[in-house]
Amino acid sequence: MKLKTVLIGAGIVVLGALAAVLAVDYYQRQPFGARLAPVASFRMPDTAFMLRAPQLVPTEKGRLLTGTLFRARQGEPLQLLPGETLDNQLPGPASEMRMRNDEAAARRANENWAATMKNLGHPGLASMSLNTPPPPRNSKRQFVATLESEGLVRINATLPWDGQHFFTLPGGKILLDSGVTLGGQRSAFHLAFVSDDGGRTWSVDGKQVPDSSRFNGFVSESDGFLVEQERNTLWVTRDTGKTWATFDMASAVWGDIPEQDRGSIAWMVLPASPEMAVGWSGRWDRLPSETRRFKVHFETGKPVDIRQVERVSDINVGHWNPSPKLMSRAPDGGVVGSVYDGLRYLDPSTWRWSELIEIPSMRGMKTSLGNVWTADGIWIVKVSGKSILDQLLYPRCVVVSATNYFYSRDQGKSWVPFTFAEREGSPSFGCPSPSSCFTVLGWDASTNKLMVFDPQFDSSGSGEFKLYDLPKSE
């Protein structure tokens, strides 16, 4: 009898402990903070293409939207691509003309292309045979779009998807990497498109873009740079991207260490002033680890050079993933960057990083930092948490049990939580909560609102771009 009583008591204790764990787990998984409702929505046009991986591209004249259109929806007839097909400005139009049995038009397309390339300073391309087939109507495409006042997204142009990136130039011009190599051969450069009207129209341009880069920035209207991480190379332009020259950063920053002993090197370079960029470099697979700060000088009438190399201890680039998605330029010229599960702020007056700023806690969960956005003195962060039950069941696995957002107006001293309200109707399949499925794109400076993409996993497959006001702090 005593044994039975002990077993029953033990069972009650176990069940009570399990119930407590489940209750805590449920509590941890619930979103908290103000539930934001959109103040404006912009729907993608109804096409047979799915939209994924949207991005917000800030420009001097507002903002652009970009992303990937791919795979026509099953059962739908193929449709013409929305917007201008920029491929028609690149090698390929002649082939489409020939498919229509219009040899005269094909010859004119060849002649126009040859004249264009010659005028742009690429005579080697002028005589090439343009036999590239026209773009498939259901292929994977990159789009460029703007928001219209009528609540619609206007797709202005598309081009073959090849991991394109944008460069916002001083004066309002926008440079778009075409992903097309010169002459159709493997090259260190891609041709580019340029827009002078905020991204509504585009034309092929004589500017070229290096085909492998991580960071980019312009320190003046004409001087800019790109960093090619894998080759420790700094690409420099002095004519707004028309021509580029390379600079061996490893020799300039780590020249006192034999090349075979340098190991893997990480780089981060940011615009600092009209004649200077500041950078950090770290050796992350050698002990002891070391980080050095340096300055890239773009002085008028002088060659670009790297000077003022010094060892620093305020940041360890070797253990920092220098991803632009986890960095944001603050309105005062400083930079907010993520380090491990915290943040650091770069003071633009000293170019020194602050001590680690802890990210907000999420009801006792093990947390990790996602993206970071800044605007008008506001810091916005996405934080993911691993609940108590998932920690017990999957101690060594990366599991996201819940996601929440926070913002701060005092550089991380205090945080205000928020999440997004459920859309009208039943939740979408595969999307347990808006916070876990919505994609925050960043701060829209033209409206002073937070822009979010709602994928809407329904039959349309297109989704909506939504604008939100941040909640007031208590």
C-alpha cells in the first residue's frame, strides 16, 4: 500500500511538472506587446507569377521595391511579364525577331545593339552575334517596383534573376547590376542599368559592376567602393561607377604578416566622409585573434590609398558576421551592428564601437537576434526565442519557437515590444502567426512608417506590402 501511494504521489508530481512546463511553454510562445494594424496596404498586380524574397531599397527620391517573380501558378496560362522587360536592351532581341520571321527587324536590332555598345565604350561587343533566346515567360525574374497612391504596386521592370543588387548614387541616380557579363563570357564585370527618375524607367549604361561584392558605398558623387570579401579586394571607382580599379587590402592592412600565416580575413568598410571610408579587418581562424581599423582616403587629385592602420580592441571582426542585413546606418551618421546576441553602436565622431547592448528578453526564452533597422533615432530589432519545451526536446538544434519585435528610442536602454495583428479571416496555412511569417522590410523614410510584406499564402500567391505606425511607448 505504501509503495502504491508513493507511485501515485510520484505520478502526480510528474504530471504536475509536465503541466507546468506545458503552461510555461504556451505562455512563452504567445506574442506580446501592442498588436499593430496596417494603416495602408499595397497589393501586387494579379499575374501568374509568385513573389518571394521582397526587399526595400531606400533611394534619395523615395524607395524602390524589388524581389523575385518565379514559376507561373499551376494551371494558369503563361502571361507577358509585367513592366518593361529589360532583357530587350541586352543581347537577345535579334533572336526574338527571328522567331517571328522578321529578319529585317533582327538586323535592325543587331545594328542598334552594335551602335549602343560602341557609344558606351564597348567596341568588342559591337560585332557579336545576338543569338540569345528571348526570356521564358515563366522563368525566375528580378522585379523593380514602386508604390502607387491607389493602393497598388506598380512593377516597372523585370530582368533575369542573378542575385542583382542596387547602388544608390549621390544626386538621385540608381545603378542596377544586370547580371549579364560582357560578351556573354565569364568576366569580372557585369553590365548595368541606370535610372534617373527614381526607378520608373531604366536604360543600359556604360557603367560596370564587379561580379562579387558584399558591401558598397559612395563617399562622394563620383568616388565609391565595393568590397570583395573572398579575394580581400577593394574595388574603387572615381567616376560614379563607369570604371573600376582594384586595391589589395590584405597587403595594405596585414603586410607585416607573411601571406601564408594570415589565414582567413574578414572585412567591413563603411563610408565616413566625402573623402574617406573607414574599415575593420579581422583574422578569425588564427590565435590570438586580432582586429585592425584602417582608413581609405579618396583625396581629390591623389591616388586612393589605405592609411592609419591600427590594432583595436573595441570590436572583434573575426567573430562578427559582417552582413549588411544585420547593419543599419543611424540618422546621426553612426552605425548599428549586431554582434552575437547583442548590438553595438559605432560613434561617428571617434569611430569606436560601444560596449555590448543586450537585446530584449522574451519571457525567459533563449533568444537570438534577427534583423536590425534604424530610422529617425529609432532602433527596431527582430528577436527569436526557443521555448522551455523546445530546449528540453531539442537542446542542440536551432529551433525558433516564437518571434517578436521591439523598438528603442534611447539606443537600446529600453525596449517597447510589438507584434502584428492577425489578418481578417482564418490564419493562412503554414503561417501560425503574422510575426513568424510576415517579412519586415525596414523603415520607409518617405512615409515615416514601418514597411512589412504579407506573403498571403493563398491562391493569389502575390501578397501585400503594408505600412505600420509604431506603438507609443508607455
